[in-house]
Amino acid sequence: MWLKNLYAKISNWINYSYGFTTVHQSPQKIVIKPGYWVAFDQIEKDFLTLAAASFNFEVDYSRGYRQKEIALIPLTDVTFLGNSGAVVKQNKIIKESVFDQLRLAKSPAFRSPAWMVPQQKAGLYTSLMHLPWAEKSNYHWFLDCLPRLYAIIKSITAPTILIIPASMPAFQRETLDFLLREHPGISLQTISKKQKWQLPDFALPTFVSNHYSGFLPPDILNFIRPSIWHGYGVTEAPEKSRLYISRGKAAKRRLLQEADIIKVLDAFGFTTIYAEDFTYAEQVRLFYNARLVVGAHGAGLTNILFGRDLQVVELHPADMVRSHYFMICKALGFNYHYLIGSAGNSKQDFYIEPEKLKQFLTSLLENENAGKAQLC
């Protein structure tokens, strides 16, 4: 027994967490909105089956999609890890603090020794942190992290400190500030990756999103979107635009022979956008005033969250069809279309036949009110 206790102490000292626990059934849990099932028509099910097959049916939403509950779980006497946002209680990681057991296995909080300086804190704390996934990513910030703020605001009335990473990107801080403008009771404190805080009281907001899915409940969409539109001062343009979101400057998932694709899109009045060339405010304004967006799967398509009455055409390699942005469109009521190209190479770069795209867009624009999903 003494050896086991010694091992536990040493593991805690070097932040080597080798076990996990769950608080899903906590009697203190506050459920703001219960979970519910999302229904799909047959065309949507066919697409979801295609997407599931790409990943050996690891996740298969064609059989049904369960939207998670929105909840907050009060905790006491926990340790918060700055390298991940994980919460530890009695030397075990609370798996709900790192999304779920699948991400737990990849989290730097789990079975990864780290030197971290402990610090005792007082007061009520909470956090949205989810590292490394949301360290720079707009997708994981808007789909995994920021939606959790809804549970905090709806459940807590006492003064609360929201822990944020010291290296938080500007667009994350900006959009967080927009949503906190009317909530002065929530203050911010930064934590470094080399720190761990021992907290007497912590409010854990549950994750709302799921793997391979950008679906968010209406309450959260109505909470996030108007605040960010207002925060960035978006205004309605005289005419709606057509955007092509290029991955030409990315390291992977690029279109091969993209110049031929851009020629086709130019003929249909599309503007080619490289998201990395724009501020986040400019990106939000572009999508707010867009009518039709075309792009390969990638973070740039996350900004369809800020569109209105959009049609989206997502380009997929034949061997890796993803459902993330279809699910965002499903949540927002947007028409979603997709086009399948060649299999991807080692960098997931792939080829779309220009003539196939031309025929597809001709048909789509002749039938603006086409169905939600089309296989072409």
C-alpha cells in the first residue's frame, strides 16, 4: 500500500495523470437544456453514410444524431492544468473537462509528465479552455469552446473568474469579449502552460459539440452569432457575394491544379478568398454578406457560422468525406451541397474535375431552391 501511495504522490508531483473519472452523473449537475435527437431525411442519411464510411464507421450519424445536453457541474477542491484546461480531482482527470475519453487519450494532461508550478487560489472559477485543439483553431474555438459559455452565463450569478490561456489568439479574445460585454460579474485571469491552480470551487461547463459534427442547438447559435455580428460591426451589403475559400496557402487538403478551378469559379462571379490574408472581423463581414460559398474541407469554412441564408458547396477527396460542415448547415438551415473528387495524396491534396464543377454550379444556380444535399 505504501508503494502505491508513494507512486501516487510522485505522479502528482510531476503531473503524470494515469487515471480518469467522470462527473456526468453528479447530483449537483445543473441541466440548462436537455439533449434531444436530430432527424435527417434520406438524402442527408446517404451523405452521412458516405462520411461514416470514410472513417470505418467510427461515428455514424446516419443512424441518428443525439444533441448533447447543455449543463454545468459544480466541483470542489480540484486542480486546473494550464497545459490543457483539464480538471483533476483526487489525482484523476475528469474526462468531461477534456471533451470525452477519445480526446483524453490525446490530451497533454493524460500520461504525459510535465513540470508545472502549483498555486493556491480562492474564489469561484470556470473555464472554456481546450488545448491543444483550440490553441489556434477557429473551428474548435467556435464549436467546442465558446458554446460552453452559455451554460456559465445561464447558471451562475455569483462573481466568477474565467480562466483563459496566456497565449490566447486575438480573434478568440475579441469574440469572448463580445459575449461578455453584458456580464460584468465574469472576470478573466490568464494561466500559463507551466502553471496548475488548486481551486476550492470550480464550475465545469459541459461540451455541447460532438466528433465530426459542427451542429449546435438554436439557443447557442442565437447566443453567439448576433453578439459577434454586433461586435465586429457588420452591415448589410447592397448585393450578396459568391466566395471561393482557397486552401492554396495551407499545408494540406489543397486542390491540385487549382488554377483551372478558379477559372471556372471566376466565370460564375466568385471571389477567391485566402482566409489567412484577412482579419477575423473582415472574414465575418465577408460571410455575413455571402450567398454562395465553395471550398474544400478546412477551417476557413467555419465562418459559415456567420452567414445568413447561405448555400454551401463543400469539396471532398473521395477517400475522406467529412460531416462537420454539413452539420453546421443542418443546424442553421442552410442548403448544403457537396462534390467528390479524386482520392487524396499523402497530404490529402486532391483533384476536382473543372467540367464537373462547371456542370454542378450551372445546375445549382438554375435551381436556387434545390434540396439540402446533393451528390454529384
